[in-house]
Amino acid sequence: MKHAIIMTGGKQYRVAEGDEIFIEKLDAEVSEDVVFDQVLAVIDGEAVKFGKPVIEGATVTAHVEKNGKSAKIRVYKMKPKKGYRRTQGHRQPYTKVQIKTINA
């Protein structure tokens, strides 16, 4: 099975063909195809290629399935004995993609 390590949104992901992953939000509409060109490594059975830092000409193609927001988290700040209390909510946006092909 062919695997690749890609970098997007400041994070690294290990992906294989057919995988569905949640990544940082991309500027792409649902049902579009996106191409990741920052491929750090490709693992194909016994053959392994590593980039310095990326592999030239290697790409990973993915299909955008959904754009959304994750569950809300509460951010609470407090300073004891001072009467300072602040509550704030945050929902991190994401893009769900399905990996179609790995070209190396």
C-alpha cells in the first residue's frame, strides 16, 4: 500500500489512497479537487523516498467532501480576588478531504 506524508496548514499528515482526513480550512468549494505539492515522503512497500525538505514533482490529489466547524470549546479566564472573569467560545473551521491519488 502506498503512503505519503504531506504538509498543509502547518501540520503534517500521513495519508494513503482512499483515506478521509480533517485538515485546516482550505479555500476550496465542496466537490472540488485540490492538489498538495508539499510531499515530504512517499512509502511504497520497500521503496521509500524522502525529500530535502520536499520531493520535487510529487503531488497528492484529494477531493473536498465537506467544509465545517468542529465542536465548540469554552475559553475561561479568571484572576482570583479581582472580580475578573471572561468566557469566550471558539469553533475551529476544518475541511474534510478524501485522498484520491499519490503521484511520486
